[in-house]
Amino acid sequence: MSVVFGAWIAFFVVRMNVDVGPELNRAFIVATYSVIVLLGWVYPMFGQLHARALVNACIAARACPSCRYEFGELPARDDGCVTCPECGAGWRVPGAPADRGQ
């Protein structure tokens, strides 16, 4: 997506016919294209960090990050995960009581 957007911006700059010399025009196009591609790589990383923060906040509040069902004192299985009874997702919840085979 960012490559297409960068190419579109470079094409638009060329079509504006800004005549400041061929070297400066080319440098501007390369710089613009490079910034757009770099942002295309960096922006998804921030999205992943934000998603991880939301998951951690839900687990700290003892709620399922998938459906917001409250875990309460649900026990953890053998693998350390609490299974949400609402949606079936499994999450590692620190401090969850161990399942006593019930």
C-alpha cells in the first residue's frame, strides 16, 4: 500500500512541473518516496504495540480481550491458560487459581 501511495505522490510531483532543476526534482521525488515507504514499515509496528497494550489492560482487569467477558476467579488449566466460557479463547492470566481437577 505504501509503495503505491509513494509512487502516486512521486507521479503527482512530476506532473506539477516544478522546474527547480532536474537534480533537485529527482532528489525531492526520491526523498518523498523514501519517507512514504519508511512510514509504511514503521506504522504497523505501532499498531501491534497498541494492540498488545490493549490485551494486557484487559487481562489485568481480568476480562477476556476477545469478548470482554469477565474472568472473575475462573481456574487456569494445566497449561496455565484461563479459557473464556463465552468465546472459548484461552489467555494466560497471572495469578489465576490453579484447576484442582474439578
